[in-house]
Amino acid sequence: MSSAAVREVPIRDGSIRLGQFLKLADLVDNGADAKPLLVQEQVRVNGEVETRRGRQLVKGDVVSLGGSAVRVG
């Protein structure tokens, strides 16, 4: 995936939990929607499958779901 296809979503603090970020980035409607996607191994962080909703993300991490990729900004 080219870097041009990655959208950046700014966060207020130095880190954010994956479940919160998925909602902030409009990849899911609410936190409950994240759990089945994680269980089905559809979410990747920096190219690696992630199954923990509480995974701490920091600026520069790239979260991908389906055809969307979003960088923590």
C-alpha cells in the first residue's frame, strides 16, 4: 500500500487504545463493533494482525482494516 493511501488521524495524547482509535478514525461505529473484527483477525497494526482492543498505539503507528489504512498522528 502506498503512503499516499494512508490517512492521518491526530490524537490528543501520546498514545491511544486500538478500540478507541478505530472509532476516532471512523473505521467502526462504536467500540463494540471492534471486537468481532479483532477476533476475526481483520485489523492490522504496522502490518501485523492485532487481536487486542486495548493495544496501545503511538504516533506513527498505521492501523489497517479492509482497504483503509490510517496513521496515528
